[in-house]
Amino acid sequence: LMRPLQGCRGRGVVVGTVTLCLAAGWALQTPGGVSLVVPQHNINATVAQNILLSVEYSCRGVATIEWKHVSSWGTTKIVEWRSGNYVNISAAYKDRVTTFENGSIQLLNVGMRDAGYYFVTVTEEYGTNTYGTIIVNIYEIIYEDLHFVAVLFAFLAAVSAILICFMWLCNKSLHLFQKKTAHKLTASTTEEIELETIEC
């Protein structure tokens, strides 16, 4: 009778120890479980477009999201917000930024100065944080090039119209010249025939 009781006690101690270790591991993991996914690390856009800087974060606690822009003009804090609480948008981006619950932001009406690196930081309430980066390239629509193409096209159309008119005039002149030549030939042939008739 004593042996089975000792076996049960031994198993209980082992199971209790394993459970305690798992609980301690889970308790240590609970603070600081934050992850961030950036699906598109490089974005190309043209001036005056709206762009979405898309990310997706997950964490166990409440997170604070912060976006910064770094370019040759310097570093600018765009926006910071705490999920479910406040949103703090910098004055330079006041009417140009839309925030989303997943941590993404949308920039409206981008310009050349919006090109550069965008850094997002997600900080969990326990102090753990993670980072993401998106590179944005902005291209200018060069209206001068379009204007040049339009002017060149108009010039070529005008030149081709002049050439067509010139060819038509040349053709008309050629027909008139051929008629006169044919008439002179007919007249000279008639004179020759008359002369031959007289000689005979």
C-alpha cells in the first residue's frame, strides 16, 4: 500500500514542478510580447498622390505608436498615439495624416519633401518596443517634358501640312508644264508636216 502512494506523490511533485515552470515562463513572457509586420518596405509615388504607409502590429497590452520622417531636410515627428486613447499629430502634418488602429498612416497630397525614410516605433506599456522602416520615393510630374512633346507634335504636323501643300503645287505645276510641252510638240509636229508637204 505504501509504494503506490509514494509513486503518486512523486508524480504529483513532477507535475506540480512542470506546471510551476510553465506558469513562471508564461508570466515572464506576458510583458513585452510586441510584433510588427511591414508588408511594403519601398513605396513609389508621384507628387499630389495619397500614400498609405501600411503596417500591422500586435501586442498583449496597450501600445503607443510613433511615426517619424527622416530626409535630407532633417527629422520630423509626424504623429504619436496610444491605442484607444490620444492622437498627437505635429503641426506640419495636421491636415495631411490619417491614423489607423493597426498602426498604419496615410499621407495626403505628398510633395517632393515627403521623400525619405519613415520610421515607426511600437512601444508596449511594459516598455518593450519594435521598429519598422519604409522608404518613400516621390517623383515629380515634369510638365515641361509634356509641353515639349506637344509643341514638337504640333510643329511636325504643321511641317507635314506644308509639305503636302508643296507636293500638291508641284504636281499641279508639273501637269501644266506637261500640257504646255505637249501643245508645243503638237504645234511643231504640225509645222514639220506642213513643211514636208510644201517641199514635196
